Amino acid sequence: MPPRRESAPAPRDALIITAPGLEPLARQELAALDIAVTGEEPGAVSALLTPRDVMRANLHLRTASRVIVRLAHFKALTFGDVEKHARRIPWETVVTPGRSVRFRVTCRKSRLYHSGAVAQRLMDALELRVPGVQAANAAHDDDAAGADAAGDDTASEAGQLFIVRLFRDHLLLSADTSGELLHRRGYRLATAKAPLRETLAAAMLLGAGWDGRTPLADPMCGSGTIPIEAAMIARRIAPGLHREFAFEQWPGHDKGRWRKVQKEAADAVRPNAGVPILASDRDAGAVSATQANAERAGVLGDLTIAQQSVSALQVPAGPGLIVVNPPYGLRVGDKQPLRNLFAQLGNVARAHAIGWRMAMLSADRDLERQVKLQFGAQWKSTNGGIPVRLITAEVTADGR
């Protein structure tokens, strides 16, 4: 008789967490990975993921904050309900004996409103099925609400994270597969002022339709996040290629499959960007940070880095993309210098980059009007708690 073939692991309901407003971009990225999306909600896209899909999603998604898989969903009117259902949860599939665990609990419009007590019942049930587990710090209620989108980095703590949402007396329990938030690519140690998160930088590039085939210039590069993410896109470098993930610590983790997925990603990397990527800033510290971060990311040779003002910008023959994350009026008291800076940006673009496009992260419509280009919004999100829009425009001589 032929050897019996093992059936493929069943896919799990999963949520791909994003900053609010970036859900369509995550949907596009999942489609490129041949992963079917089953739904969308504010700050998340849902999908059915096999273990291999979980690996590939964490490895390749540029705009997602975290990938979580659902373990249980039940009605919980009393703590007795929580205890009864929690004992049936297959905790041992995602936690090894002796590992530390954390619960992030939110309770909304439910009879059970004490998130710490909910977490304790779940922890008690976990300890019955997995010996030696230890409770790490937990986040509850408002500390947990929107934490991923707001920039909470508590996921960098050791241990398996469980995300619990109790809403209208229904408890949804999910296990985090990512570990540290996915914007932590591992290259950005040096930062300039008001650093831009890597996932948001990638969302600017993808939202502007840049695919790595045309030149790109960032005349306000700060610590270099946008041009570095651009080089990674142009070279097809998976953003998670040089970091670890929570699922690697799960019982039954298929190391052979994971090595294969990693090798496929490594083999797809191109030797160079193939297009000019210009990064400049007038601040010497920003330039040094860009150089150090780009070297850690392995893309230093793909960037042309210069210390210069916006007025010194020179771009190669286009078409191409000018992409900027300028200072926001909300962070600076006197806006007049910023109005001058935005006006100068528009003047320089019209003088040297006719036929190019401009993409800008904007938090102030008055300032963006100083550029005198016909901008259209591509997405809306937040950056450091500030509402922002990605706006794009064609650079024409008359601004139309």
C-alpha cells in the first residue's frame, strides 16, 4: 500500500491588524500573496490562514502591524461562563510549558466589565492545560484599545500575547503570531526627530502607486525610513526577513516549512534597486541616521544620500515620485516658517520635476495649499496620534 499522506493543517480565522485607514493596502498585499480576504473592519482585515500563510503574511506584509489567529469565541454573561469555555480552549497549540504569557483585554458593553478578572480566569484555565506558564504584564481596557495603531510597543516584551475582546457579552480570544509589532524590521536604531513608522512609510509608497520601477526622491528624509522602505520594495526584500516571530515558539512549529518560506523570500531578492533613490535632509544628524539605518537594512548602496536643503533638490529624468513627510503645523507653534517651507517645496518641484508626481503626508490643509499643486487624498490615518492624509499630485508648470 502507498504511504498515507498527512492532511494539510486546517486554516484558521485570522485578523491582519493595520493602522486605521490602511486596510485596503493590506488587502492588496494579501491578494499579491494569493491569500483570500474574508472581510474588513476598521483597523483590520480578516482572512483564513494556513500555518504557511501565517508565515508568509508575517514575513511579507509591509503595511500590517500584527497577525493574530482566533482561538475561541463564546458568550460570556458570568465569570462561570468564562471559566467553563476557557478550559476547552486548545492553549497547548500556541504555548509551550514554562513560557510567559500576556493578556490584552478590552471589555465593552458587557455584563463583565473587569478586564483584570477576565484575564485571571483565562490564565487559570491556561495553567490547567499547560504546566509552568507564567503571567507577564497585562494591558487592560483603555490601555489596550487601539494600542497597535497608536504605537504601543509592549509586544516587544517576552512571552505569548493573547488579545481578548469582550463586546456585548461575546468573548473573542486570539493569539498573536507576530511578537514585536511588524513595523520593527530590525534596521532602525538611529532616529531623527519625529520618526515615521516603517509601516506608514511603506503605506505612503504603496498608496502613491510606486512599484520600484521609477526614480524616487525624499528631500526631507529624516532617519531615512521612506527611502529605505523604497529600496526594500524595489529589491523585493521581505520586510520580516531578518527578524523573529512569535509563531516560531509555538508547539508543533514546522521549522522545515519555515526555512523553505524564508529561502523563497531570500531567493526573490534583487541584487540592486535598479532605479535612483535619492535621500536628503538639511540636518547632519538626519543624514547620519539615514546612512546607519540603510547600512543595517542592507540597502546603503541603493541610496544616494546628501545633506542639503529642499531648494538644492535635483532629480533625474522622470517620470518619478517625490515623497515627503514634512513637519506638521500641529507640532510647531509658529506656522509661517512652515508655510514658506511648503511653498518652497512646490516651487522646487515645478522648477526641476515637471512630469513627476508628489506624495505627501499631510496634517494641515492650509500648509498643503502652499505647495500649489492639485492634490487628491489616497488614504487617511494617524501618525503619532495626529490625523494625517496621504495626498498625491502631478507636478505641472501651472500646478493644475
